[in-house]
Amino acid sequence: MAESSRETAEGAGWHGATPGTYRQLMPGRTEKLSWFDPRMLWAARNGVLASWLGDPTGRTRGRWVAQRAAAGAPADKVIRRADPERFSFLVLGDPGEGGEPQYAVVPGLLDAGRDTAFAVVASDVIYPVGSADDYGTKFFRPYRDYPAPLYAVPGNHDWYEDLGAFMRVFCGDAPPLPPEPRPRPLTRAWLRSLLWHRPRPDDGRDLDEQRKLRGRPGQQAEQPGPYWAIDTGGIRIIGIDTGLLGTVDAEQGAWLREVSRGPRPKVLITGSPLYVDGEHHPCPVEGGGTVDDIVRDPAHHYVAAIGGDIHNYQRYPVDVGGRTIQYMVAGGGGAFTHATHTIPRVDIAGVTEEEFRCYPLRGDSLAFYSRLYGRRLRLRRFFTLTEAEATAVVAERLEIRPARAPGPGTRVTRRTRLVAGLLGTGRRPDRRKRFRLPVRKIYTQLFSPGSATYSPPFFKSFLRLDVTPEGIRLRCFAATGNLAQETDPPVEDEVFIPLQ
């Protein structure tokens, strides 16, 4: 088995690397997204408008669900498959930027997932605004050789054009919703409607042609709407839609409570993770309660909750009344890498650094970003940290034992401490002072979202879940863009989840 980043720097993709073959899968020209581009930010404005002027997602989602019900979708929104009691499936989060980091995941995914029954995309199928025009190069082309069906739950970027393209691709070529009556003038809803981003009239005119890239019978899937459940192989997989702002409407909440009942083991797939960056985000449900209340209820028998949205891998094994639920972030499928070095020392819900897992490792994340900003700011000699230096300074700031030792002779200097601080490296929670500038928050909110890079290592990942009557073997596979990790994807994390 290939070495992982937890074992060696070579396993992380830092040294002796030969580029992989993924570029052969790419079209001749690809769009390079930059979240520093004002035009990109303006196109993706609907999330900000929803937070300022009211979120219309719940109402729009209800209209989509009603349309699908009128077209014959099952009322319980359950997809019933005939997989045996032993089967496997993939989870791929936040893939759709269309550049090298996305395509670099594909060879390893095809290798590790060649015998899987299906795959689930968890959040943000398409960036930047979920346009139907982008599905060709960001969905159908990269996964054209994956032989099984692909299901999906939308993320906030899929909602930036009111979910129209997502519904066309995943939900039976759903026709556009009829226009709603114009809101009363000089209201918040009226102002929101004036500023709201909408698809172009000719958006997706080539969609039927692009579908042919995944046109084989075994690749076809149709889901009942943006949220759904899959019954297969003794477990129920439930996918929920958390919309623009990471919330669940009352209608979907009532459905979630209903499909969660009973002793059948369940896995939740959600656009927004419930535990992330050392914090708990239980996901409110309109009308009261939270998604995590439903997950934690012992009568519902959830064993795992997997969310996208954040572009890395994290795992929190939380003890809930004598049983363990595995809460995971699985957003490393292809979009820019969200930093892990900004995560403070973990101590939440009984989960400490001993149990917490993440990929990339914090030291590799800091080294990755130091190279990125050293290049961007033309201060490479000052900013750039070796992976050993980055690992050592992270261990010092968090007072932890690193998963991969930095090596003998590695020194933590004033420069490495300063670079670590400037790049928002986390600390022990009890060591943060109130009067200090909140660098970590500023860095993660302003600088990290622009962190696209186009040369390996990329630190991407995907999940494979092998289901048996006894339990689920869950593995996080890495994809760096280098040939060694492409031909033999390393396992960065593995856990067995008992079902009995």
C-alpha cells in the first residue's frame, strides 16, 4: 500500500514527484477561477443578498419539490436500489471548479472506485454559480469513465442560479419554474429581486450534447429532488439540501424527521458539515430544532454525518450517549484547498487531538500556503517554509505531537513563527489573547478562499465506504496530482463503523 502523508513527506507529494496523467483527461482550455476577481464575486452575490435581504431558498425549494411530485416522483423521496448487503460507494465533495485540482482526483477515484455501486457528490457540484453551461467540463467530462450512477446534494454555489441547472441534470430534466409575482415595491424582497443573479436565457443550450459523455445505461440515475434518501444494502443514506445559508426549511425538516425513524442504520450526507474546524454547527431547522438533534436521537440510529462545503477532510468521532457518531468534512473533491493549519487545537464534544483527523496535515497545509503566498507576494525567501519547518511550528503553537515528525535538526525560528502567525495558524484555545488581532479569522475569511493553485501537490481527497452487515469500513483516499498517488491512492484515514 502506498505511503500516506502521515508517514513520509514523499507520501504527501512533496519530494521526488512525477506529475500524474490527469492532464490527458482535461479539455484543451479550462477556466481558472479566482475569488479575488470582482466579477466572480459579483456573479456569486446571491448568498450575501440572502443574508441581508431574506433567504428565498426554502420557498424556491418547495416549488421544485412540488413540481417533481407532480411529475411522479415518490412522495417519500426514497430511491430504492437492489444492491446486495455487501456493497461499496464513493463520496466526493465540492468538486466542480473544472481545473487541474478537480481532474487530478479522477484517476485515483476511478481506481479506488472501480467496483463501487454508485457515488454521491456532497455539495457544490459546479462553481462558481452552478451554471448549466459549466456541466460539460466540470461534471460530465471528468466523470465520464466512472461506470456507476452519480447522485448529489446541492451546495450554496449550486443555488446561485436558483438550482435550475442542478434540477435539469439530476432530477429528470426538470423544466424551469414559472416566474413568481413581482414583490411589492420598496420592500426587502423587491430590492432582492432587482439585484438577484439569474441564469442567462440561453444557459445550457449544449447540455443534451454534454450528457452523452455519461450516456451509458449503467451511469444513469434520477433523484426525486434536491433532498432524498437511498435504501440499499441494509442501510439508508439520507441527503439533505442546506441551501444558500446552511439551513433547512420546515417542509424538508419534517421529511427528515420522518425518513430518519426506525432502527435501520443511517448515514447523513449534507451540504454543510455539523462539526468543522473544531466547532459545532448543528444546522437549524425552520420552526425549531436542528439537524444534529435528529442525528443524535438514538431511535434514528445514525452512525455517520458527512458534509461538504469546506474543501478538506476532517473527522470527529463524537460519543453520544455511549455510542459513537462519526462526523466528517469531505469537501476535498476538486475545488481550492481550505487550510487546515488554521484549525485550533481540537477539544470539543469529548474529541481531542488524539481522536481528531484531518487531511492535509496542518504542517503540509501551512507549507502549501507559505509557498502560495510567497509566490504571489514575490517574497519567496521570506514566506516559504519547508514542510518540516511548517510541521515544527504548528506543533509548537498547538502544543501537539505531529502525525509526521519534522525530522532531526529542524528549528523553529522567529521567521517561521512570524510566517505562521501571518498565515493564521491555530493555537491552543486557552493561549489566545483577547487583545490580539484575530489573524486566524481574518485569514480564513479573506485570504484562504482565493487559494487556487495549479501545480501538485493539491491535497485533494475522496471517500470510499464499504458496507457489510457488520459495519462500514470508511477510508479517505488522497489525490495530490503526482503519479505515485495517482496509480496507488494512499489512505489518509480509515475507521470501522459498527452497525450492530
